[in-house]
Amino acid sequence: MKYLSLLFSLCILSSFNIYAQHQNHTSEYAGQEHREIKSLSEEDITQLKAGKGWGLAKAAELNGVPGPSHILEMASEIDLSDTQYEQIQSIFDEMQQQAISLGEKFISKEKELNSAFKEGEINPERLRELTSEIGLIRGELTFTHLQAHLKSAEVLSDEQIKMYNTLRGYDLTSDPCSEVPEGHDPEMWKQHNNCSR
């Protein structure tokens, strides 16, 4: 009887384990298969069409180099002069015009890539061509946004840049490699913050 009971328990556990494994195969992309362009969300498309940053300027923004859009939003808080405002507005307008054009090209190429897969009209050569074109456009888009940050920083004083970063909530004064917060494993903290050991 013990043997039968044990066998029954093993069968139940085995069935549960198979069910649990099946449940873990659900993709984080589930639901995205209904998108017109699978690789871009509606929010991505909206941002690209509007010439928004799309997170492409983080290298500048998170290292204390201000962007024109946010500078204009906080003009009074960082005490922009009329001349500075005009200069930043000009930088922003130029950036946005270029970003909108590049964003449209990027969307178009992503749509082309999506269609090639959908229609089964893809091969390694076509894939290489499309992904190279997409990469070049994305690179130009990133350059456009980062260059606007560089140009904007040249217009501001050091004090205005400091105020900008404070208002944006960035703490650029502390070193995450030397100041491990209480309760964190020092080795893991340093690994996650790209600190040399």
C-alpha cells in the first residue's frame, strides 16, 4: 500500500511539474504579436514620429549634459536669459526636425523588416541589408539627440547645468563604487554599477 501511495504521489508531483514548466514558457512578448510593427510599440512610434528622445540621449542626460527640450521646460527655474532661450530653442528646433525625419525612416525600415518576415520573403542577404540600414538610421538618430545635448551645454553656465541636474533629480556628486548603501551586498552592488574590484 505504501508503494502505491508513493507512486500516486510521484505521478501527481510529476504532472504538477510538467504543468509548471509549461507555464514558464510564456514569452514576455506575448500580446505583441498583434502589433503592426512587431518591434515597435505604439508609444515607440508616437515618440519617433514626434522627434522625441526615445531614451537615445541617456549617455548625455545621465552624465550631466542637459538636453534642449527639458532646458526649455525649466527655463525660469534655471534662469535662462532671453538670448540663451533663443539659442536653445534653435538647437531644439533643428534637432526635432532631423529627429522626425530620421524617426520616419526608422519606422519605415522596421516595417519593411517586419513585412519581409511576415511574408516569408527574407533571406540572409536581405536581412543583412535591412538590419544594416536600420542600424545606420538609429545611429544617426542617436547622434542627432546627443549632439543637441552637447550644443545645449555650451550655451549654459556651470551653475545652470548644476541646477538642471538637481531639478531633474540626478545625483552626480556621489560615487556608487565607493558608497555601498546599507543592506546591499558590496560585491553585487559593485558588479551592478560596473565598478572595478
